[in-house]
Amino acid sequence: MSIQVRFFASLREQQGREQTVVSGAADVAGVWAAATEGAEPPANALAAVNMAYADWDSPVADGDEVAFFPPVTGG
């Protein structure tokens, strides 16, 4: 099982990388944990699975892309 993980904006800066690959995660929270070596996610971080917003307990499957990013604001 291989899941592509991408970090955007300030999360990319915090992680020191734009992307990585993880395996063995069952849900979005598990992907975060595997990609960040167990770091706590920021309280306001958003996630997407295959370019659709997802909850942290959303399941993931082999070949999925999971993206993490801070909230987007506009004005």
C-alpha cells in the first residue's frame, strides 16, 4: 500500500518537505502520523483525499493522494 502525501503552505515549511510516501495507514489521521513521525497535527489543519476535503477519520486506500494544508482565507 502506497499513499502519496503532500504538505502545503506553512505545513510544508514546518515539515521541511513538500511530499513523501507512506504505507500502512488506514485513515487520514494515520497518514499524518506516519508522514510526520507521530507529530500532533495543528488544530486547524485541513486535509483532502484525492483533491476532495476529508475528515481526519476518512479512510484511505492504496494509490490515494492525501494533502494537508492550513485553512484558506480570502478577502
